[in-house]
Amino acid sequence: MKKMNRREASKLMGGFTIGSLMLPSLVFQSNETIQKRKIRSSGELLPVVGLGTWQSFDVNNDVNGRNRLLKVLKEMKKHGGSLIDSSPMYGSSERVVGDLTHQIGLKEHFFYATKVWINGEKRGIQQMEHSMKLMKTDKIDLMQIHNLIDWKTHLKTLKKWKEDGRIRYWGITHYLNSSHDMLARIVKTEKPDFVQFNYSIDNTNAEKNLLNIAKESGVSVIINRPFNGGGLFRLTKGKKLPEWCKHYKIESWAQFFLKYILSNEAVTAVIPGTSKPHHLVDNMMAGFGNLPDENTRRRMLSLIKTM
């Protein structure tokens, strides 16, 4: 996937400058707390903005890359975030997450989510055990079946591992609209703790059915691809935020896109990925302040459709 340069988009935004990318850190008040939502199967509270690690954490042993990611994790902790989502598919990301959270002594603060991404029961077990070693933990908070690969086989293992206390929650994931019907069927029949899928203000296919089914089934929802692979920043490049965004403390297009997603009550958390501390802060601030009501959601949709 091609990364979008958010800095370039922000440069051209009316009323914004490169320096304003750091604005959320300046206006952040220590007495504010990020919004949290209940994990439907347990009642445990989870901060609504997490962190994806696809590409962004695949830095291997690059010292500069790791130092930058240390700052990302520290800012995440500072702003109340905890959910970190990874996968064996994401190169060195699991190892980097494990090394860095261990290095800064915040292992117990974060909510670790990763995935099984292989065919076969035995190979799946080996892969998940390897992920635990890489992430330096003997218990994963959330283990998910990545893109529904051999899901019927891994489902049995994950249910058993949850019973045995090796994982706390289990889930299923995908990133394409074409998977939504299958995800909905599995949510209905198997009742995973979590379902993760794509959803953005310019790709609302999940609103047709999947989001409602997850809510009705008592299944928590994690949203990936909230910026639609960066396409939303290309769409809004050079455009100024409307004045009415101030009521919702929306100070950037990233927050605009994330708050639209979070204003759907079926959503538990969203996981935008980044390797840049100022983008992390920008994203996290979507978890603060008012969320748009239904009328405002329609207004937001209408605005994007006219661009």
C-alpha cells in the first residue's frame, strides 16, 4: 500500500501550517481523558483510538526508526492509548513492538493484539507461540484470524486457548468489502470477542449490514484502513476544515475522518497506523471531545462527497 504524505496535505490546508501538525500536543490538557468503550464480551474498557503497525513498525534493527517509534509509544501512553495491533504478516513489527515496549517498561500498559496468518492447526499454533515470544509476553490480549485464513481450524484452537487462559480474547479480521458478508455470518454463528474490518467515511460498505450485526451479536469492532489507504488525504488536499468542526474539537482532517468512524456506536476502537509521533498525537486527539451526532455525520458525508 502506498503511504500518503500527511505533511504535504496539511501544508496546503487553509489556516494550517506545518507547525500546526504539533498543535494537538500544545492544546492537550492533562485533566482530559481519552474516551473508552466497553469490550462487549467482558465489560472491560478500551481506549477508542489505538495503533496499527502495518509497514510503520517494520523497521527491523534500524536505530533511527526504533528511536522514532519509541517516541510514538511514549506519546500513545501519554494520551491514554493502549491497543497495538500487529501480525506475522507485518515483517518485523511484532518483534519491534515487543522490544520497544519492554525497553521503556510499559509492557503492562499496552493491549497487545496480533494474528494467526497461516494454514494448518500445528503451524498455526507454532506461529502464535512465536508471536508471543516476539512480543515478549506469555499471554496475548487479543489473537485474531488474519483475513480469515483457515479460520475454521484456528477458531477451535483460539476457543481452547481462551479457556486455558493463553489469550484473553479472540477475533477475526479482513480488510476488503468483499469479506463483509462472510464476517457477518461468522459473527452471527461463532460470536467472537472482536471482529476487525475496513471502514472509512468514503467507504461505508460496513454500514449496510456488518456494523449492526456486530452490535446486535455483542461483538466488539476494531476498524482498519480508516483513511482508506491515504486516499482521503489526497481527496482533502488543500481544503480547509469547516468552522463547525470546532464544536467537536476537530483540528485536522485526520481527526475529521476518525471522529466520523467513532461516532458510530457499534465501533469499539480504530487503529490508524503511523511511525511519526506528531501523527500519532493527531490521531489520538480524535478520542477527545464531543463526537458528531447523526445530523453532523450526514453533514460530514455530504462534505466529502462534494470533494
